[in-house]
Amino acid sequence: MKEDKILILGSDVRHIVCSARRAGYNVISIDFFDDVDTLECDKDHITIREDEDLKEELKRLKFDHLVISSHFENFDLPRSVRNKILGNSSEKMAEVGDKLKLAEILGELGYRHPEIYDDRIKFPAIMKPIRGGGGIKNRMILSEKDLPEDHDGFFFQEYIKGRSTSVSSVSDGENAISLTANEQLIGEKFLNSPSDFAYCGNIVPYIGKKAGEMKKIASQLASDLNLRGFNGVDFIVKKDDVFVIEVNPRLCGSLDPIELSTGLNVFDAHIKSIFGELPDEPEIKNFSGKAIIFAKRDVEIKKIITEEGFVDIPPIGKKISRGKPITTILATGASREIVLNKIREIYKRVLPKYL
């Protein structure tokens, strides 16, 4: 397998490509970013601007296998390419990625899930896209006056106020192992989040009293859905209640802090689990954090960021629009508070010099 050529495809694949390289896999990659550290891990990396560009690249490239990450789980891949996927099939990703279909499945299986409103909406509610993750397009609806005239492609869901968390697991289609419970950084103002619900990173591990229950639910759900490889389950924890929110049937952004907190190579675990080799639940060695920094105004990169702790490093001269991601900070420490303080300190001390 390690001699085979694996194409990694996603909106931003630096974390996956570099994990794969560290594990000795032969990979090439396509995403929407031309980050310096992605090119360091894959000198043949291809940057595309539009979804349509992918079709031409898939015709041109020669590869044995395909690993799909964010954005492209709902892409209409040619059948010849679909057969090369290492992980959940296109059909499975489409089924699980449809939030309305998933809500129906979760109800049938008996998992707690926020109510979906068909006709009469109870306020406050969340308006979400039927497909797609990241939370940027999610919107709070407080009353009828907030309802848009056109909401094709969106649905309305019960709003549950609580702690945003997730569990990352690997599975072989029948059995699953939960790797870590994670805190999600959502809509963080200090990171210039473009939306109240935008994904801004993770703190690993999440150590709330419901962490163990979440891990059991995530493992059981991966088995019930017959998922393969790495998967993420998003939760809201409200006091003593745990609600399943979404399932991400692919490698996720939590990869970085999982590896920093456990020493496990996540890409290797993803591949091995597909072929029936599940790891033991890894030991947590420290806390770690991943924080995505968004642009609060239009910026241009003056020079390459070289300070320790930064990944997803943009090239010199790149122009980044307000609300788009600039870079990512990774940090480790003995506690959640130490990690968050490190992230804040690095951001304030270092980043302004490069913008």
C-alpha cells in the first residue's frame, strides 16, 4: 500500500498530506490553497480555484487510490475514480452528508438529535445548509422577521445551547474505536471568526463528564452506519444531555491536535482501519490546540511565516479577503487554559509582523 500513489483531495489538505508523508505513504494532493508547508510535504501539489478545475485534473493524473477530505465528500466523482476511494464510498458520504437524511436515520436508530422543523418553526432555530460543513453558512433565526424569503438548500433545526464537542474515531465497517473526545472552537471572536457558527479549531482532549458517553455513542454510531476509516461525530453537550449534531464521514481538522496529544499517526490509522486493523484507544499525553486565524480585513502576506507553531502558511504576496483563513496556530500544554493562552500570545506577538 505504501508504494501505491494516493491522491488526497480536499479544500485544505496540508494536515493530511503531511501526516501521510510522516507515515511513509506516497501521496499527491489537490486543494484550494497554495500553502508553503503543503508544498514542502508534496512538491507536486496542485492548487485549483474552482470545483470545475478538478474534473480536468482527475482526467490527467495517474493514481492508485483516493482519500477525500472536506468539501469534496459531496462532489460528483466519475465512477472510475469513485472505485479508488480509501474510506467511505461516495454513496455513503452522500447519505451521511445529507443532514436531513442523517436526522431521519438517527431517529430510526434512537440517537438524540435536535428537532428538524418542517412547517412550524419554534424560535430560536438554526438555519443550516442541507449539505456541507464548517458552520460558516449556519444562521441563527430568532423570529419570523429573520426568515429569508429564499432558503432553497437550507433547513431549520432546533437550537440547543451547550458546549460544542466532537469525537474522532476509526472503523472497519463493523467495529469502531473512538480515538479522542474534542472540544470545538466555534465562532471565536479572538480568531476573527466570520460567523457565529464557523469552525475555528479544536482543543484535545475534551474532559467534560460526558466525554466517555460521547465516545461510546460515536463508536456505536460508526458501527450502525457501517462507516470505514476516520470519521468525526459532532455533539452538543447541554448539562446532562448529549445530542448528536452531524457526522463527518472523512478525515477532519481535528487530525492535528489528535496527533499532538497522542502521538498516533492519524493517516496511518485511517488506512489500516479500512483493512480491518484497528488501533487501541490512544493514551492522552498532553493537551493540544488548533486555532484557525481569519482575516478581519483584506490583507496581503509580506513574508513567509517562520515562527514555530504556525501551519497552513500562505506564500509571499498572497492576498486574503476579509473573513477568509490566513493561517493556523498549533500549541501544546499541560492544560486547556495553557494551550489557549499560548495560542493567544503567539497570535498577538507574531502574526502582525507578516501582514
